[in-house]
Amino acid sequence: HAFPPDIGQGINTGLADVVALDLALQGKDTVTGEDATDTSTGGTPTLKSNIDRYQKQHEPEIASLIRLARFGAPYQYKQPHRIDRIRLKIWTANVVFRLLLNKLTFGLVPTQCIMLSQNSKFTFRQVMRRADLTTLTFKAIILAVLGTLLKRKFGLPV
């Protein structure tokens, strides 16, 4: 089992991989399902080029799924250490904060990535891209506010 059952994507991902691998072995593009051409041989895809294309097309998606599994719901097993209990509270606050912001902004701020992953319209790459963009935006806002407060405190022009 490649993924812990934290996010419920193990069997789903396995079945999607079987379908994509079947398409690749048939010489089709695993994303579009269209016939693929092998640029190295100038025409008909070889088994090696089919497998290479499958790997190239799925590696970023699987990397995103692994990140989602690590960050999506990491503290559901009641780890015994105090730091884990603290991290669980921080993680829970993050989920609640993002959910509230999502509701207050009428969807402008995406929900937490584990919830967003349940939407079948998004790939795992899109889910993690949205989560990363939201986190980056939060960091920029916090830094801007801190910068403004520090400027005011030390009498610097704003």
C-alpha cells in the first residue's frame, strides 16, 4: 500500500494508474487518450517510449499526492508526544481558519488541501498548487502587516 489511509486515495490512485498505464501501453497519451507519436523514432511509439511518457506524465501528479498525504491529515493517529499534540492543534486551527476564510470570502480563499482533494475536478497537482499559492499569499500579508507595524513603532515613514 503506497499511501497511508489518511486521505482515502490509495485505491483510487491505484485504479487511475492502471487506466493510465493501459493507455500508455497502447501507445496513447495518458492525459488526453489520443494516439501518441514517438519523437525519438519519428513515428510509432516503442514500449520504452510509452513507459517513459507514462513516467514523465505521472511523476508530478504522484509527487503532489505524496505531499498531500504528508500534509493533508497527518495527526489522526493520536501520536503520544507532546509536540505532536501541539502540532495537531496548529494543524486543526489552520484547517478551521482556511475554512472560515473560504466561507467569508465566498470561495476566494480555497479550503484546506485535504478538503479540496475531494473535488474530482482537480488533479492533485492543482490541489497542491492552490494550497501553496494560498500559503504564500498568507505569508506575504503577514510580512506586510509586520513590516507596517515595525515602521510605525520605530517612527519610519510608511
